[in-house]
Amino acid sequence: MPTSDHRTKQSFQADQFWRFCLQHYSQAGVSDACLALQDRFTGNVNLALLLHWLDTQQFALSTTEMRQLEQTLSATDTQLSAYRRLRRALKPQLDAAGYQQMLDFELLLEQNQQEDLIQCLNQQTQQARAALPPPADNLGQYCVRLAAASLTEAIRGTDAA
């Protein structure tokens, strides 16, 4: 029987996470920092935004849970990376409407990846979990692991620069 040292079960909603991402990504400097994390440090923007979202809710992840989320991304990350390369290569050949269609499809792929992350997260939270002490710094730990600690505050939207 679980002891009182576990978290209560929590369910995360993909649509709430999507809305958070749209709002947060539009803040000054956040998109540039996220793209730098993706392009210079091979980080995953959706994972970084999820980790920040969890931080805002004081929901700390264990190292094992973080790794499970990263493993969830393996198939979709390959697909998204290939699609991004294709979109960038075709950009000079497309009119504005054609390029926008490619961007819209990429956004759909991003949203699907976010749904995969939320599904994995919800599977994790259905298990009894040891309470991790606040404050949660999931994003900070991820950025440090990628040697991208300098981007942490900008991704959070708190970079004063």
C-alpha cells in the first residue's frame, strides 16, 4: 500500500499545454531562445516548454521520468527534424501560401509531439511517485545537460536582456 510520501495522481491536459505554449512562445525572446536550444544544442523545444510548464506548477520530475519523456520523443523528433530540413530547403521554391501550408503542417506535427509527451507524463503520474521537494527546476536541469544553461532564463521568459 502506498505511503503518504507519494504524490496524488494528477492528470495533465494536452490542450492546456498547447495554449500555454502558444502564449509563452510569443513572449519577447522566448522563440529565439527555443530555436537556439533546438538548432545549436539539439534540444527539443516541446520538451523544454513542457519542463517550464511543469516548473510553473511546481511539479518536479525525477531523472528517470525525464529520460522517459525524452525516449517518447525519439520517433517524432526524427520525423520533425526531417520535415524541418525539407521545409527549409523548399522555402526558396515556394510562394508565401505554399510555405505557410508547410509551416501549418509542421505545427500539427509539433502538436502531435506534445500530445505524446502529455500521454507519457500522465502514465507516469498514474503511478505512486516519491514527493520531490520544490522548487521544481526541470527546465534548468535539461538545459544544463545540453550545455545550454545560458538559455534557461530566456526560455522561461525572464531574461532581462
